[in-house]
Amino acid sequence: MKLDIFFNSKRKQEEFLNKKFNIQDLIMKDNNILEKIHGIKNIKLKSSYKTIPGYWLEIKFTQDNDGKEIHEFLLKKLNPTQIGENVFFPKENMSIKELEKHWIDKYNLLSSEEQNDVFKLFFQEIKTHLKYDRLDIAYKGLTLILKYNPFFLKKYKRYYILEEIAYEYEERGNMGKTVKALKMHAMLQPTSIEPYLNMSSFYIINGMEEEAFRICKLALEKNPDNPYIISNLLILLMNTGNYGYAIEFLQRTLRKEPENPYLWKMMADILYEIEDNRGAISCYKEALNMAKDDHIKEFKLDIYIGLGDCYYAEEKYIEAIKSYRKALNYNPKDPYILLSLGQIYFFKLKKIDLAFKYTKLLVDDIPGNGYGQYQLGLLYSYIGNTERATWHLYRARNIIPYYEPVHNAISILKKSKKNVY
């Protein structure tokens, strides 16, 4: 015989042991209480029962009459909702009203006693629901913690769980719940820029420009020099075609921070977008001059790619190659760089060996890259290897069936085969 008994606080667990078994000082070994009690084989303290977190007691009874008597005695004294699987632990979604009622009863949320212990346990339950993909239940639990004890979420930065929930809802396409979770996070960190950054990023990704602009402005009022918010605002302005406003904003910001390499890079990105390639090259070089050795490699990688793109647009192919090769130092397998180098050597400089080298590096590393397969097919076609050309072009067509040049290349190849025969 065995009983698993739930308590919502350590104090209540200890009170139970004291009143029922006269155990005052716990002498433990491997979470087992060493006290000898008639009818009791073993008492064990546990932190969960079948994934349900709690201050649990597992009591095993002897098989004699003493064991049966104490088992029946405890069953009469205990609330059935404290025992094993009777303990409330929702596995199916319920209304917030139903959940609130059950959780208030389970954790005694309205009591002022032991709030810290009780809310720790409630928070642990929420994390368990999140772990087992019960997202709506976890979200509703957090709204109740926010209602009854918001300071608990502020302590030890527990509010970061709201970000996790927001990302989960975003993955599932539930925009409403994503925004609500992000707003809850912002409410708990009114002076922090971070939740506004997350919210603005979410709005930008989902094409909600007005909301993104409003959040960016609000965030910049709190921290006008935050580079990530500035970056989000500029991305937003570029997405909506407000290049003039973006350039003005950056010029004002650069007057205050003329040695900020990130701002120079942003300016270069915008100038490239409006096809001012020379201006962009100048700004990229400024960014590089100011970038320190400890700048993250992705930053310099982006700059060298940007320089390569600008030189390519200006038909300065040797300079473009130099920039792309420098970018390869930071990411030797970057598919965009490898494809770009292959294109320059093939289409612009007619250096077929080098075109093969970079295109094959791309295809060998990422066989599922349709553009790489297409380019390799063209290269084989150029040197007259129709068998290999056919294989790679058909592979490209399977991967990117919407890409018209692939279909055109296959048609040309078919005609050339007919002419041969």
C-alpha cells in the first residue's frame, strides 16, 4: 500500500509530519525519513509525482494490521484533492475562469501566508506545462501570477518566460497571443528597452509597419542611443521605402556618434539600396576603419559582402572578388559568397576553372541549393559535358521549379542535343 500526498508549501508538509507522526526534526538519507513508525515502511520526500511538481510525501505502509489502520486513518483525514492523480494538474485546455478557480484552491493564492513558496511551485507547474507543449495553459497561468503577484515575476528576471511563450505562439501563427505575451513582458520591465526591441522585431517580421514604428519611437524616447532599436527603425524605414527619412535620421545620429561603426554600416546598407554604390563603399570603409578586432565576425562578414555587392554593381569585378574572398575568411562555406564568386568568374571574367571551384564548393556543401545546381549545370553545358549539365539542370528544376532561367537552359540543352544527332 502506498499514498502520494501533495502539499503546496514546505511548511504544510512539515506540519503534517509533526501532527500525524510527531516528527519534528527530520533525519534524512536519500530523501527518506529515518524515523521508525508503526505501520509505516518508509516515508520519502519528493519534488514531483508523475511530472506534477509539489512538496510531496510518498508513504509506504506495512502489510500488517498496523499498516492498514494508519492507511485508512490518513485517507479519512486527507482532502481527496491532495492524493496522487486527484491533484489538479490540467492536461487539456480549460477556460481561464475554471483554471483560476482550481489553481486558487490548489495553491491558496488568495492567502498572504507563504506566498513565495506557493508561487515558486505554481511557476514550476507553468514551466512543466510549457515543457509538455501545453502552451495555452502555461500562458493562462502566467496571467494569473501577473494578477496576484506581479513582483514574483520581476524577481530573478522570471519574466523571460514570457519571451519564450511569445516565440512559441509566433511559431504557431497566433499573432494575438504573441503580442499579448510581449506586452506583458514590457509591463514588467517598464524602464528596459529589451521588451520593446522584441516587440518591434516581431512587428517588422510580420509586416505590421505602423505598430513597429510606434514601438520604435516609444523605445527611442526611453533610450535614444540604443543601436538595436535604431537598427530596427532603419530596417522598418527601408522596408517601407522611406530612404530619405532613414538617411536624415542616420546623419543626425552620426553627428552625435561619429565613431560608431554600426551606424556607418547602416548608412552604407541604405545607400546601396538606393543604388548610391560609391557612397555605400565609402561608408563601408569607414565602418571597417572603426571596427575593432573584437567586433563580432558576422559584422565584418556583412561589411565585406556589402563591399563585394557594391563593387559588383559598379562592374569593378576584381575589387568585388577581393572583398568576397575576405568575407570567406569569416565564413568559408557561405553559399551567397560562393555563388557570387562563381558568377563573376563564369559570366564576367570567363575563368572557368575558378568558376567551377567556387560553384562546386557550394554544391558539394549544400546539394539542395538550386541556384548552385543551375550554375554548375551551365558550366558543364559551356564545356560541352551535356550529360553532367542535364543532371544538374534537372536537379535545379526539381529544387526551384519556379525559376524560369532553369527551364530556358534545359530547353536550349535539348535543342543542342537534337542538332548533334
